[in-house]
Amino acid sequence: MDYYQIFLNYWWISAILFTLLFYKFILRVFLGMVIVPENKIGLVTKKFVLFGRDKELPDGRIIATKGEAGFQARALAPGLYWGMWPWQYSVNMQGFTIIPEGKIGLILANDGAEIPTGAILARRVDSDNFQDTEKFLNNQGQKGRQTSYITAGTYRINLFAFTVTIADMVSIRENMVGIVTTLDGLPIDTGQIAGKQVSGHNNFQDIDAFLKNGGNRGLQPSIILAGSYNINPWAIQIEEIPMTDVPIGFVGVVISYIGEDGKDISGESFKHGNIVSKGQRGVWMEAYGPGKYPFNKYIMKVELVPTTNLVLNWANARNESHQLDKNLSTITVRSRDGFPFNLDVSQIIHIPATEAPKVIARFGSMSNLVSQVLEPTIGNYFRNSAQDSDVISFLITRKERQQSAKEHIKEVLDDYNVNAVDTLIGDILPPESLMKTLTDRKIAEEEQKTYQIQRMAQEQRQGMEKETAIADMQKEIVKAQQNVEIAQRTADATVKKAEGDANSLKLQVDAEATATKMRAGAEAEATKARAGAQAEATRLNASADAEKIAKTGLAEAEKIMAIGKSTADAYDLQVKAMGGDNFTRFKITEEIGKGRIKIIPDLIVSGGNGTDGSLSGLMGMQLMQMMQQEKEKPTNSK
């Protein structure tokens, strides 16, 4: 088969297939057709211009806006275009510019007018968010970094004309504050450390408004609070710092480093610094109470002043949590007698809230107040006070010296707008050698007191033993008294018994005599004749016996009565002669002697003078009698 013939017969089929396969190329070449997809833009480059020198780009320009050769300002939006012949134009398909959420797009213009001298950022011009390059250049848009930015979204931006950089949004956390430093603007005024206050820039999100209103470059007095912001980092730098915390029990005194020089409102009596109104440069009269405040630490300083009682310790081993006394140490003084010794001191002060600005205006800080006033005042007072006395006197008069120090320091601190609440002397540490001497002396004094107490205790013990002995004898004395009474009653009973026995015996004798007489009469009548003479004799005998018996009983009764009476008379005479108390003691002692009871110690100690002299003499007499009886006893027993 002849292939050539076949091709000639069916060439039209090949033409159709070729056209179908390469139609885009054919249309592009012969008709200049360009199709831009819906998700892209066409960046056009013009390769040449057929006629005219006016079609050349001006010097310094790289983007053509009037048909010049080069990168074209006008980009092709999605769609169909004709006449874009490939030998004259090249079209690059570029995807849309997408800015994600939480980001911003920073724009660098590759062409435009020159940025004025002194400026670092190009000012904003109307350009439909940089999507209309022709409008940007025609409106005198400046080349370089732009103050404007684009927010989250999709944009058709000619990347021949602009370079887009993705940056994060600025986020300020809770309880934090953003300190702002601008990189463009007017120079800061002479004598100031921060720019002037400018409004209308929406927390520096509209930097063009900031610059238009005369904003200064550098540190800004304004701050931004917690939140998210679209801020151009090429124009603004943000430093995030914590908010200023004024704790409970403190006030915050503000020292401002910016603002106009204010008029002193502290009054004529205060000559130690300027106190101004809020917003002016200097120490503000208005102090801030407890809370959190968004202060700019670079343009103002907040000095915390405690308004509660503040304790400061001059002691090596103790410091308070506020650390204002961390440089204070135990005070070393020298006494009048040349001994150096250490003492710890605590000073309690109070600063009223209304006086806090004056304290800061005078000293600058609480630490300066401590180092410049409290430390020398208290240290010198106690050094001078110690030189007026010796160590011992200082120790003894501690309470008085503490009161004197309180009064003196209070008077001094009143001049500094500080209230002295109290002055306390802590540990006093005399020299070791002197302390040993004092300790030895004190021990000797205490031992002397101990010996005195022991002697008094011995005397009391002796007195107690003496009283105990007397108390023990008291039982015997009472017993002897009872025995005397018993003896007296026994004697009385004996007398009564004797009288009764005598009477009984007499009656019995009389009865027996009568009975005998009656019997004798009966017998006499019965044997009258037989025993007349004998009966008479018997009667006489009976009468004689009865009389004898009666007389005998009467005699015994009279004897007993006489003994009792004589004993009573003798007792009565002895009582009159010795006295009732002495006679009682004598009888008690006699009864104790009869009972062989040893109540007298072998060694008798008598004072010789005292209320017990009579008793001691009586006991001595009794002792002599007992000794005499002991001597006579063997003789009698023989």
C-alpha cells in the first residue's frame, strides 16, 4: 500500500487531529489567546515595543504603566484574552496571595517614588490593597517597605511589583502591657525621652494616621493592653511586660520622666523637692492604692511605700521579708569604761499614705530613707548613749534607755514625714570577760541568798521541832491533868466510901449487939436461974466488943476523913504558894515520874530567858528528884 497516497486521501483527518491536540498552541500563536484560570492571575511581561522611544521605561522604573517594554503593572484577572502574541508578550500564571487567619501581609514595593530623606517607610496611597499596581504608581506610591499591610484574606497582587511577607499578629496576654517603640516619625523633642501623646491611630494599627498627626519615632508614652492587634512590625516594636502591681498595705508613688515641668504643689513648708500634678514631670501628688496598673516602666517609675507598720532590724541574724533592712547589722558601741559590746535594735515606723509622695520626693526610695536617715540616726544615738554609762549601768537601765531612744527618734523622724511607732532594744551582748565577772558575782549573790534561806529554814525547823516536842508533851500534860482530877475524885470517893463503911459497920455492930442482947435476954429468961451471973458477964463482954468494934470503925472513918482533908488542905496551900499553873505542871510531872515515863532528853538546852523559864525550872527540879529516887532505890530494895 502506498502510504503517501493514503496520507493524501485522508490529510484532513490528520489536520483535525492535530488541531484538536494543539489548538491552544495554534490559538496562542496565531490569535494571541491567553486563558487565565479562576484561581490565578497572569503576570505580563512585554518583550519589546515596535515603534517610538516614548515607549521606553523612565530611569529607575521597573514596572510599565503605559505600555512600555518590561514588567507590566496590569495583571490579567481570570478569563480569556486575545492579542497576547507569544513573540511580544509572556504571561506567567501566579496564584492568588492568601493571608491566613492570625497573620498579616507586609508589603515591599519594588517600584515607585523615592522615600523622602529621614523616612524609612513608604506612606500609604490608594491602591485597592495593593491589587491595582497602576493606581499605586500613578498615585505616587513609594518604593520600599510600606506602612500599610493587608489582613487575612485572598488578594490578586502583582508579585512583579510587590513582595508579600507573612507576619504574626501582635498578641498581649492578660495582666501584661505592651510597651511601644516606633521606628519612623519625627524626632523626639529636645529634653524628652519619649514622643508626645498622639491619638487617632487605633492602638498603633494605623501607623499612617500616627505619622500624619505628628507622631515621634522612638519610645511612646502610650501603651497597648491585652488583646490581638494588626500591627506592622516594620513600623512598631512591642515589648510585653507585666502590669505594675501595688500590693495591699502599700501605695504606689509615681515618678514621671516625661511631660511638662509642673508647678510644685507640696506647699511652702516642704522644701525638699517638687511634687506635681498627674501627667507632669516629677513626683505625682496622687499616690495609687492597691491594684494593678498599666504603667510604662521606661517613662515612669512606681515606688512602693508601705502604709502599714514597718519593722527594721539592726541584727545580723534577722531580716524582714521586705528586705529594706538587709544591709543593717548589729550595732557595736563602746561604754564609758572602755568595753565594746553589741546590741540588737528594732525600729517600727509608719508612713501615712498622704505623706508617701513627700518621702519619695525627698529621698527617692524607701531604701534611701533607711540608709540616709534611719541607719545613722539610730546607730549614732545608741553609740552616744552607751558612752554616757558603763556596761553594767546600761544593762540595768535598759528600760529607761529604750524609752529615751523612742522619744528621741520620734522627734527626729517627724521632720522627715515619718512616724516612729516604737523603738525596741533586743539582745545586749557584753564582752565575754565582763559577762564571766558578772556571772560569778551573781552566782555568789545567789549562793549567799541560798545560805541565808537554808539558815532560816534550819531555824524554822528547830522551832518546828521545839513546837512539835511541846505539842507531843501536851498530850501527857492533858493526861496528867486528867489523872489529877481522877485522883481527886478517887480520894473523894474513898472518903465517902470510908464514911459509908463506918456507918455500915456501926449499924452492923448495933444490930449484932441488939441481936445478942435479945438472944441473951431470951436465954436469960430461959435459963435465968441457970446462968444469971454468966449472962451478965456475956452481956458485958458483948457490950465491950461492940463498943470496941464501933470505936474501931469510927476511928478508921475519921482517919480517912482526916487524910483526905489534910491532902486537900495541902493542895490548897501548894496552889496558893506555887500558883495554879505551876502546881498543875508539878502534879503532871509527878504523875509522869510515877509512871516511869522518860520525857526529858539527856541534854537540855535552855535559853535562860523566855516565857518557858518556869517550866524549865520545874522540869529541872523534877529531874533532880527522879535522879535522887534512882540513887535511893537500890538502898531501899536491900
